[in-house]
Amino acid sequence: MKQKSVYPTESQGAWHSPNSFLFELVDFEYDAYLKSIKSYEEKELLLKKEHQDIDPEHQTSLIDYELMSEAFILERSMCYVILTSCLAIESFLNYYGVKRLGEEFYKTTLERRGITEKIKLIAIICFDLKLDSQTEILKTTQRLFEKRNSLVHPKSKESFKNGELIIPSPILTSEDITLANKVLIDFKQWFIENDDSPVTKSMLRVDENEH
């Protein structure tokens, strides 16, 4: 029988999705990031006082060396924030798409699409909403997933070119964490504005009183 419309969000049935804990995991990793950056900054301050009589050039090298353990923990927590944020968003979209459109249709039509394509297709099919490619939620989500891709598909580069040493940019910065936090907040808000059902709020881990 031909289906003439999408399924309602609160349609009866059972669906399995690993999404249910991922938004909570993001919160956990973000808290860990805040703790790690605090630990890093506190030790850095102590080391600067401890080595204040050393000339600046050697002081910087010594402090960087003594902060290696804290720097590793901080960088690791930043990676986890980026990765879990993308996991949560994509897992939710996959769950939502299967529930509203049916597993067979979603898997053959949307599942292998890029993240912004998924959002645009779900928006037009489920919300009758046509999103321009320059829509803020699409642009910021794309930037976040590009950062994720750079982590999971690392590229090697030469250290010397034309006799000059190339200093690589940091893999991640605090701006990347700010971006991840913003994308998650905006993504949840955008989705709830278009589907404020209790089921959707529950999967997004949004309290009924938040909206």
C-alpha cells in the first residue's frame, strides 16, 4: 500500500537506537573538558611562579615539558567533546528519520547522505521546511563535522618544505569546543521548534520545562 505521508513522531511501535545516552555522554565529556582545562591552567600558574627566575625562552620550554601530561589529557577531552557531539547529532537524525519515514525508505534514501543533506531532507519531508544552504544551523553543523572528519581521517604532512620548518596548527582549540557546544544547543532548539513532541524532547534530553 502506498504511504501518502510520514509517520507521526508519537506513532506506536518499538525502535532500537544507541542515541538514548549520547547527549548525556556529551555533557559528561564537556564537564571533563572544563575540569582538564582548569587543571592545566592551575599547574601552569604554579610552574610560572616556580620558574620565574629562569629566562623567558627556557622558562617556556621547561613549562611546556612539565605540562605534557596535562596537555595530553586536555587534548584528549577536546577530541571526545567533538566526537561525541557529532555522534549524538547523527545518531538522533538516524533514529528520527527511521521513526518518521520507515527503516527501509530511510536507509535507501537518506542514511548514506552527508550530515547537512540529512538535515535538509528531514526538514523538507517531515516539516515542509526548505532550508537554504546558508542557513546558520547547516553552516555550523557542517563546520563541526569537518572538524570531526579531520580527527578520524588524519592527514600526514611534510615538516620541511623548501628548506623551511613548517609549524603545524593545533589540532583543536577552545574555539572548536565553543562551536560544538553552540551547535548542540542550536540543533536541539531548531528541532524542538519544528517538533516539540515529548518523544523528541526525551531523545534530545530536553526537559519539558526548558521550552
